[in-house]
Amino acid sequence: MRVVIVTGASSGIGRATAVRLGRPGTTVVLAARRAEELAAVAAEIEANGGTARPVPTDLREPAAVEALVAAAHDVTGRIDVLINNAGLGGPDTVLIDDATLTAMVDVNLLAPIRLMRAVVPGMRAAGSGAIVNIGSVAGEVGIGGAYSATKFALRGMTDSVRRELAGTGIGVSLIEPGRIGTEMNARHADRLPGPEIVVDAVERALRRPRRRIVVPGRYRASMLAAAAMPGVTDRMYAGKAARHS
């Protein structure tokens, strides 16, 4: 029985990932704050023949992260896969209140670090495992205020952990979606690719760990331009936050 933790599993990319991975032979441990939504996801997985364990979790709280990992360990005594998907967005400006900033850092950065810290010893002892972190194109091109800052940091942490665990049998991958049709982009969801495109990338990373997968692939051009011609990127996005604040 494979045990998979998926955070942010109540909607969007997390829900789609949990449902896809919730096949017979896998127990998906579902983490999010909204208990009713988690129960609905668990019911969908089990209707399809899978096994799910919903664990309502506020990832801003270290004790809640510990309780989530303990619940996953209770299934078989090991955790095979960690999908760090949960994320909070915010205004594209540094002019945000401290509560919003702190919550964003707690969920987007500190929770993935705490979860990796919790699962790595068991994976290392088993000589196998997979960690997939869901970053963002905004973690390559700084246009999203504090949100970009957290995703830049998650990218750096993912690189560090991948190098730290090289040769242990633990795969560490980063998925960087662009704009996807989820609740975070509800106003434009009908014109954006759905979360399934990200789930496809997650499955590829689980079959064979990848350093980075960008979806949709067209965003790679923007990322390369930002790295090679930062001055051009500065001019393209100059004043963007001010115009939308």
C-alpha cells in the first residue's frame, strides 16, 4: 500500500492530484482546512476504488503539520510520496498587511519545509520516496509581490533538498505552473488550462524525478527572457502592481 500526502487537497490542483493518485493500492492522505470539501474528495476517491484519509489541517500551525504526518504514518508506518501543493496568493505588491504576508510565508514556504523535514528521515531509512513541490512561474519571474518571494524561496529550497538527497533513492521534483484555471484565477478560469495539466506533470515526476517541469511549456520563453534580459523584463512589468493596487 503506497501512502501519499497531498496538501491543499480540497480544491484546484490539489484535489485533481488527489483524485488521480487515489487508485487501488494507494492511500491518499488529504490535507486542507476545509473539512467538508476534504470529505467530498475522499468520497470521490473511494467511489473510484481508492482509499483516502481526510485530515483537516491548518498548515500555518507547526503542531497541525506534525499531526498530519502522524496520521499518514498510522496507515502503514511509512510515507512514500509527499505532494506540497497548498498555496496562498495575494496582491502583486509589497504593500500588504502583516497578517497576509505571514500567512503566505507560513503556507507557501514554511509548511513545505516542515513537511519535508518530517518525511525525509523515514524515506531515507526506506531508501525510496518522492517529494513533489508545486512552485510557480512567479518563482522564476518576479512579478507577484510576496507570493513571488515565497515561490523563489521554495525553488531554492527544492534545489537544495534535491542535492542533499542525491543518491538516497528519494526523488525531489519541482513543478512550476503558469496561470491555471483554479479558484485562484476564477475570473479567467474558462480561458486557462485546467489543473489536469499539472497533475500530468506530477505523474511524470513520480515515474521519473525531474529537476523542474514548467506547465504549460510556453512559459519557458518568459523565464528564459527574464534570466537573459532582465532589463527588458523590468520594462515590461514596470508599474504593474501600482496599476492594479
